[in-house]
Amino acid sequence: MERRIDIAFSPCPNDTFMFHALVHGAIDVRGWRFDAHIADVEELNRAALAARFPVSKLSAAAYLRVKDAYAILDTGAALGFGCGPLVVSREARSRIDGMTVAVPGEHTTAHLLFRLWCDGETRVVTARYDEIMPGVADGRFDAGVIIHEGRFVYPAYGLVKVVDLGEWWERETGGPIPLGCVAARRIDIDDAARCDLETLLRASIDHGMRNPAASRGFIRAHAQEMDDGVIDRHIALYVNEFSRSLGDAGRRAIDVLESRARERGLL
């Protein structure tokens, strides 16, 4: 008997790469049928706050707000070393006190990390992640927190790095940085079904690794940066062993993020 379910993820290359085989039937899906919904990560965060999708990728920061309603999956995470958000501006600077800083959504991990890092007073505004670099370049924002493939292309906008929030986090905690995860709505997905979904998503990731060309058309149809070199670097950085399994280190990193955010009154 077929079980049909809505599954949501972002248009970023790491997500379209990981979910491609799952939603296109390139692997045995064991009687499941997945209806894909693709949206910007902040849209997914807001949808999770409203408990809209049974299964969804979302920011780790947003997950901390919905974990009573959603259970985290062991697979599909964006987590690792050397992959954190960057704060960029038009000129080199060591502080951004008093400046207008754009973040890619109120509920993103990038925003939470910025607030954990920044001691000074700033004016924080939200913008879609793909609008931040052009906005900093043309002077609408003094600085911006960039995510995804932005870390590979920001010099092309004439921007310079103020701080790598991933490097800062690694120095502070000694662990990987938890950016995003996949979570399942508890009311719809019991423990057995969640284990099934974890196995299927892991198989989808493994299929992508063995057949990297198979998903390229799907990835390019949704990517903001179309250059194949940028896409390859993006996938290589954000799809890793933590994507296959969070493991103890991954779960511990999420716990540390929650602990530090609660200590600062940010949740």
C-alpha cells in the first residue's frame, strides 16, 4: 500500500543533491511516494513553526523552537567544519557596531550565530539570502551574513570577509557547526516510519555520491549560482558524513547551540 507524504527542502545544491533520488524514484522507496515542496530555508522555517509539512529541512535554530512538534532525523543534516556563515562588508573592518546588517531570515542559524558572536549594538534586517550580497555591494546594507554558495562568490561582488562564524564557532566549542537538519512531524511520523525515512534518505545520498551526474539537471534548475564549479564545491562542503548520520558529535553540536542560545536568552 502506497504511503504519500509531503516533503520540503531548499533549492540549494546540497539539498537538491541529497533529495534527488528520493523524490525521483531513483531508489527503492519501499511504498512511499514523496511530493516535493521547494522553498527558501526561511520559508521552510516559518512553515515548521506553523507545523505545515510532515517532513522538512529547516535551520537548526528553527528546529530548537519546534522540537516538541518535530523529531530530528539522523540523516540530511547540514553540519560540519569550515562551512559556517560569513559576515561580509564592502571594506575591511574588525567591528560592526552601529551598522545595518542583513541576515537571511529571523529563524535561520546564521542569524542566531550572528547574535551569539556580536557584542555590539547593530540594526538587524532580514532579506532573502540571495539578496544580501547585492544589497551590501550597492550600499543598502552596511554588512551582511551570507550562507550557502555565497561563501564561494562574495569576492565577485567586491566584498570582504569580516568574520567566518564557522571558524569562530569551532574555536569557541571545538565541535562542528550545526546549520540545518531534517525533521519529521511527530503527530504524523512514528518511530518506525522515521527510521524508514532515515534509511531512504541515506540511500538517496549514497545514490547521488555514486551517480553525481544524475542529479545535475535538478540541481541546476533550482540553483542560484549556475557555475558547475561552484555547485561542485557547495555539494562537497555541505554533503558529508554528518549528512549521512548526525551521530553523537552532531547531536552534541545541536545541544551546545541550544545551551548557548538559552544562556543568552535568544530562544
